[in-house]
Amino acid sequence: MAQPRILILGAPGAGKGTQSSKIASEFGVEHVTTGDALRANKGMDISEMDTEYDTPREYMDQGELVPDEVVNAIVDEALSQADGFVLDGYPRNLEQAEELEGMTDLDVVLSLDVGEEELVHRLTGRRLDPETGEIYHLEYNPPEDPEVEDRLEQREDDTEETVKERLRVYRENTEPVIDHYDGQGVLERVDGEQAPDEVWADVQATIEDAA
């Protein structure tokens, strides 16, 4: 099989990162995320664009959102350098989905389907070990060491109020992207509420069937 070009979609907490890592390892493709692509190309010269700054780094240093047109150019650059890829975290809206169509042809479009109640449960249960940076989950992946458990902290973006707002923004901006690919008849849905190994079995089979 030629190295597949895969797009993975899903809400925060759906498991995109976990499944993307497995896909990258199993199929020998690059895991391309918007964040990684931005960090890798933060010195990229964007002076020909009509933007406030000349490099993505300047937006990031100021704590400002990098404009869509810059994100599009960086993703385009990252994909052009990859023989195969799993794209995670882009497109976030319909405009970006239309841009992506001009960058590459996708072999597989996957959607990890997880209900809102389960997403909230997964995200609000996450805890950070401030000493090591490790992420745990109170139910699914608790630390074995009681000392570690005692020092765990909940990150601000994992509180219930923040999680529900993140999911609202996702529904508003990114769910139309899923509808877009569904309407084209290319969307492959995977039940993301199964155990991780079962999700992976479905993801792997879907890619092998489609690619």
C-alpha cells in the first residue's frame, strides 16, 4: 500500500492524538498537527502576505492567534514535505476545509464519534503532575504512586465550564466540516466510545479498506 493521506476529525477528548500516533507508527506516515507545523515553521517568511507580522513566531510571541491564511500556508508546506500523513487539528472550519482541497487529495477521512457527556467526563477527569508534566486521568489512567496522586492538579482548560465552552466552539466551527465530508460521501465514522484497542482496530481496518 502506498503511504496513505489521512484526515482525522473529532471533538476535544475524542482520542485523535492517541489514534494519530498509532496510525503514524503502523502506516509509516507523518503525524501532522497544526501546533507542531507552526512550531516547526515559526520562522517562515510571510512578508508577502498582507499580515501584521512577517513571521508566525511574532504572533506566537505576542500570544496572538495566527491568522488563517498563515496557518493554511504552514499546513500546505508541512503536507508537501510528507509522503504520507495523518492530519490532526486542521481543518477547524469550512474555509480551511476548502483550502485543504487545493493542497492535497485525501485517501481517508475519519471521524471519531464520541457523545458530549463522555467528552466532558474524559476532559474534566484529566490531571497534570506539575513536577513531571505527565497527564493522568482519575478514572482511566490514575497514577500508581500515592505521592504523585496527592500533587496532581487540574489544568484551567480542563474545568467543566471551560470544557463545555471548548465543545461549544467545536460544534459551531468544526462540526460543519464533518457534515461537509459526510455530504461528499467520503466520511468514515468510528465509534470513539469503545475501549482504545477496539477504536484502534476499527481505525486500522477502515484505513486498510479505503486506502
